[in-house]
Amino acid sequence: MNTLKPRLLALLFVLPVLSYAQNTIESYVGYSIDLVNKPSFGQANIGLQYPVINHRVYQMLIRVQGALPLSNHSGIDAAYTSNPLLPLNITAAYKAKWYSAAFIIGNRFKLIAWYKNSISPFVNAGIAYQKINTAYDNYNMEQYTVLNPHRDLKKIGLCIGGGIQYKRNLGTGAVFLQVEVLSSPLVDSVNNYSYKLPVPLSINIGYVVEFKNRNK
């Protein structure tokens, strides 16, 4: 964790005194696809965004997000034995699934606004957790060994990203659609793994809940 300390300090540039009143919270669900592994992993994600600074043109948000697998990788590895009474090799089927979570600090800027609509690009930085979990179907693990197994991959570290949001006000609340690319955890090079750390492209739809009015 000591290697994370300098990276965590880098987040301080987006952490002014959080003394502003809030009046909205943004909940969303969506779909994420991995841009680096082929075939791609897929996830269903859910999250909350909370504006700690909420001006007409600029918003600073904190976000928590979690995601669970919607698709998996599957395949077959070869397993071998030294027992002469058994077949020399058998097949061992596996499935790999992608899990993730993140805590994000975002900066969003209203670029275009008309009638009840607005378009706002945003940039993010935070901490991301990524895990690829690999499970083999039942085979005789006492007698057979997979020589080059697919291994679990689990990392946590600083992430950065950006995207764009379209929002339509409904009078009380609003709906939005946002597209985002978020980096994988920025950690030391990952070697000797069957997979790379995923880089998610996410499409989310959500609803803005107003819970306190204020004058702007």
C-alpha cells in the first residue's frame, strides 16, 4: 500500500473544502465492456453520484460504483498426470468472470444547454478494484495438473478517465445518459497472467433525485 500513497496525494488537487450545499443525487445502472481482452468481458454496473459542489456550469462529484459479470470467458486447458495407470492427459474446462468496484472523484462542466437539455463532458480520478476470477470444472486435481493454468487476477490502484453526459430536466428531477472510459488500475506491470487488466467502456442511464431546493 505504500506505493499508493503518492498516487493518493495526487487526488488532493480535486478536493477543496466541501462546504457547499447539495440538492441532488444521481443513481444509475449500465453496461460495461472491456476494451483490451478478446473476446471481451461484459459487466452490469450500478452506482451513485453526489455533487459536493453544484454550480450552474461546474460540478464536482463523488461516486461509488460496483459491477458484476454479465458474460464470461470459457475454454479448455490440458491437464497431465505421471500416474501410469491413468490416461496421460485430460481436458479441464474453465470459466473466467470480471468483477470491479471504484470510488471516483469527478469534475463535470456544462458545455451546451438548451431548453431542458444539457451536454456536459467530465474528467475523473479515483481508486479502482479489478478482479478476474477463474474457476475450473471438476476434475481429479489430486492426480492431474494443469501445466499452464488460467490464474485469478486481482489489482487495486489509481484510475483516471473521462466521458460525456446528456441530461434532460423533468421539472422535479432529471434523466441522463452518460458514456465513459475509465482506465484499469495504474499498477506495476502485470506479467505471467492469461488476461490483461480490463479497461471498461461504460454506457449508463440514470435519474437525478432532487432532495433540497436552493437558490442559484
